[in-house]
Amino acid sequence: MAKRSHKSGKRRVRAGGADAALPALSSLSDLPAFSDLRPSERQRSAFALEADRVVQAGEAGREELDLGCVVRLDRGFPAVVTDHGVYRAEFAASLTKGDDNSRVAVGDWVCARLPQGHDMGILLRILPRESDIARWKGGSRGERQTLAANVDVVLVTQALGPDPISVERIVRSAVIARDCGAGVSVVLTKVDRAGAPMLERDVALVRDVLGSDVPVVATCAGANQEDSSELAGAARDCGVGWGEGDVRGLVPPGTLAIVLGESGAGKSTLLNALLGRDALQTGAVRASDDMGRHTTVARRMVALPGAGVIVDEPGLRSLPLVGHERGLAKVFPEVAQAALSCRFRDCTHTHEPGCGVRSAFEAGEFSRARFDAYVSLASEMRSSAKTLDPDVVL
């Protein structure tokens, strides 16, 4: 293997047949240190086993092997942080053959090799994930796309405005998060566009669907002091958190979070406020449809001062629900419990006799909003499953 250097400040790679420049790691700020991240005992054990295998096979010396975490992906090229520092890595041949252990994501813990005298490492093995925040990508023969691995909590961002919000996207993100093994918090952004009365209504909508156990924080990065004071009081009156300080509280030290939201939801603006400076690019929202443009390109981790680490994820236009029934049951446990008493196993909870869900709703066991959300998302997942090719395994 030839030695590589960073003399130009950027690394040239072949992407789609054309040269593309990767940012030099020395030029990147806010990447987490190895001590900011927490591998599980299962991942430490898996690394030890893989390291022993590599050494015994004569593939590398033990001093060349690192337990590392993928903190950034630029055009598919990972940056790995270890207790020796951070370096770019290529994939070992065993990871390019397309087996179940071949797709790396930000947040993955890996066994990496850094040969003596080289600045480019080699990913040898992706270690078992404790959580896998994933969405369905593609049509009938699509696949689950991992957005981030080993995440502890998903921060669902929703921009407010003069009209009441639709909580459908928030609930959809919550179902995916819970299905994938992470907790959920909601961050309402751009509250200054809504005003105090609308904030109260929007918070009530979120609470009505998700319940009071899901943490909610309202923010308005960039609002003037007078407006912020009024809105902070309104947030306290609603019983929700306020401002960047309370958002940091959702991500304590040692915690890994991911921010999910549509383009224009204010994710990058929020992260800039959490960092205390304009470190991430932001973009305008189109007046025609109130949608934003993609400003985040690379998937990367950002270390928050005095708090944990956040994965900055490009805005997602869609979050189809395919195979997330477990997450639906976790978000709506009392509705899922009522469904067990339905007379028919394939009950749609709309018209069938002996429906336990409708009976429980009519008895006042859960709200209309929770009933409607559960029935709608369950119907979507049933329809999605029917469209998949028979040989696709969820």
C-alpha cells in the first residue's frame, strides 16, 4: 500500500466517474473526541474478538488495530475517531462484497487498521449495533437505509408557523425512532413565526398525539430579546422546555442523538445556536411552499459544548413506514393492547364487528388524535407490505 499525504489539504476521490474533493480532517471543527463517545460492552467484546482473529491470521499487528467510531461520511468515505486521533478509512475487501456487514453509517463502531506510516486506515469490521435509525428507501424492491447507528435519542424537529402544525410527520419519526431502539424528544423551531397563542395550540396537538411523557422543547434562534422573553413565558405556561439550554439537556454528556426533520425545519440553525457560532450552512425557505432546500450534505457528528453529540442529518423529504409495527406499538401501547382483543387478526379498526380498538376508544381509553394516528399508520404499513416483492425480507 502506498503512503498517502494531505499536502493539498483535500483528498481527491473518484465518485461516479468524476474526481471529487473531500475536506481535510484538519480543517473540520466540532468533531467529537473519542472520549465523547461510549461503546457498549458488547461492542468492546466484539472488537476484542475481531482483533484477536486478525492478529492470529497474520493480517496485521495488534498495534495497528483500533476501536473506532465513524463520525463523518463524505460521499461514502468514512472518518473514524479513535483514542489515537481521527483518520479517513477505506473498506477492506470483506466489506465490499455486499454481505450483511458491509454498509457503514455515522455512529457505527468499527474495528479499523492504520498501517504503520500511513494516514489512511482500513475498516475491517463493523461491530454490532445497539440501535439502527433507518427508513425504507425505494419501491417494491427497496431496502432499509440506515441514517445513523447507536443513537440514544432522536430529536424530531418541526418548524412552527402561523397555521397549526400537522403532527403526522412528528408521529411518523417517533414510530421509526422507537422501532429502531432510540428514545424520542420533540424540538419545535421557529416559534417566533407562530407567536405565543399558536405555540400553545401546537403544543396541545403534540401532547394529544404523543402523550405527556415525550419531552418537548420550543426554540426560536435569532429572535429579539423582547419576543424571546414573551415566548419563553408561553413555553413555561405550556409545560415545555425553552431555548438552546433545554435542548442541550435532552442530550447529556455521553449521549448520541440525531436530528430528524424536513428541509427547512431549522436543523442547521438550531445546531449553530447550540454550538454558539455559525458553523453549519443554513438556507432560505421558499415562500411558495414553505419548504427548505438541502443545506446539509455530509452526514456528520457535532460535539456540543457541555453536552453530548448530535448527528446532523440531511433533510428528508419522505419517511415511509415499512415494517415498523413494533415502533407503532411502542408509541401507542394502549391502542396496540386493545388491538389484541379484536375479533379478526387482520382488523383495520374501521368497520369490522368485534373491534377492540374502537371499543376502547369509545370507552374513552385514548384520544381521537391517538386513535386516528394509529389507524392511519397501521393502514399505511399494511398497504406497504402488500406492495413489496415476495422475496423481500423486512
